[in-house]
Amino acid sequence: MVVPTAMALASDITTKRQRAKVIGWLSAAFSGGLILGPGIGGILAGISYKTPFWVAGALGLISAVVLISLLPNDVETNRVVEEPAVDAQPSAHPMTRAFWTVPIIILFTMILVSSFGLQGFESIYSIYVNEVFNFSLSNIALVLTLNGLISLFLQVAMFDTLVSKFGERRVIRMCFFLAAICTIWITQAHTKIEVMIATLVIFSAFDLLRPAITTLLTKASESDQGLINGLNMSLTSIGNIVGPIMSGMLLDWNTHVPYLVVAGFLIVSYLMAFLLKRPESLRPNQSTE
């Protein structure tokens, strides 16, 4: 529950110009935690099996204190200065048809496909490259370590620049296209170097996809940030469940089929991305009464 709430709060206390940078930082922090957490936990477990739990509990308490003392409360959040809106009328209620415009549905579908594609690719990656390309554990560890470093760099240093230069829509299209092409490339590759390069491009594309789609979603409505980010994480969880199950079942049938299926979904999402409009056009229709 922390991640969607943090994303919603970030959307509430930032302007649209700041949002891409802040969401990029939040994504990098989340990725960094996933990268560093297991390693640090393993080191602490060398002291005692209970030590990682005590440290995790202490970090949770520190986070709670920081939240209470430094982050703005609801009253202050509502006073954040935002760029002047074109129309001051309230947005459509999230449970009405007016909220669920075609672009909103497309963005949520892309969230599902991106998490489905990433987990469908990543969950069988170690087995696939070991069986097909004879990757050793050190080869796999090298790829995942490089991916972690590149991910942090892209989300912290490059994401805001890319969004400012190309816009979220072009970044989304570019990421889906590169992920699809490189997924197909892996199934046709002949050397380990080819596989490593394609893998890093795929992971990098997914690392940029999620914050780009999330940024565009947060700009789609001035309110309802909790709902938007909650649905975002819910669809991500569904993709995280379905992706590995599908890839595992297909892997038993044929080695290359899982990645070809993932590539197919990515290509469809790439084509759907051309239906997206500018952020201000994504907002639900305002009441004319």
C-alpha cells in the first residue's frame, strides 16, 4: 500500500513540470530497494537470522517518523500551487463512464501489459539463457547487476530529460518498440554478447515504461490520484502473477514460444500507443451542467 500512496502524494505536491522527475526518482528508489535489499539482508543474516528483521523494523519506524514530521499534511497538500487549469469545473467521478475514456483505458492496459511482459520475460530468463545459450551463474549475475546500475541511472538522471525532450507518448512508443524487437532478437541470437545487449535494452525499456505511463496517468486527472495509482499497482500485481504462469507453461511446450508471445503483446501495445493523446486531452469530459 506504500507505493501507490507515495505516487499519489507525489502527484498532489508537485506541478506537472516536476512530476516526471519526481516519479522517476520514486521508481529509482523502488528499484534500488529491490536491488540492494536482498544483498544487505544476506549480509545482516550473517550476524544473526533475526538481524534483518530488526533492521527492517527500525527502518520502518524511521520512515514513519519522517512521514509525520517532514511531509505535508492534507491541508498543506491541497494548497500546493499548480499551473492554472484550463477549466475549473470538477472532474468526472471515477465510477462513471465519463472517467473511463479510451485513452485512460489504453494507459491502464499498457500498465498491465508492461508488468505482464516484464515478469513473463524475467521469470524464465535464467532457465532460458542457461538451456539455450549455456549461461553460467556468473553470466546471469553480471547481466542483472548491469541492469540494476543502468536502471538507476536511467530513472534518476535520464528519465526527466527524455520526457522533456520527446514527451511521455514518444517515450512509451519507443520503449514498447525496443522491448518487442529485442525480445525477438534474443530468440534469434547466436552469441552470448547479443543476448546480453538485447537483455539490457529490454530491461532498460521496461524501467522507463512504467514511470512514463504513470506520469501520463497522473496528468490525466487533477484529482482521483489515489484511485489511479491504486489501479496502477493492482494491474501491476495481476501482470506479475499471470506473466510467470504463462511463461512457465509455454516454456514446457517450446523454449522460444514464451518470448515470442511476450513480443506479440508488446507489438500490440506499441500500436495502441499511437492512439494516445496529449496529457491535457486525457482528462475525463467535464460536466456541462
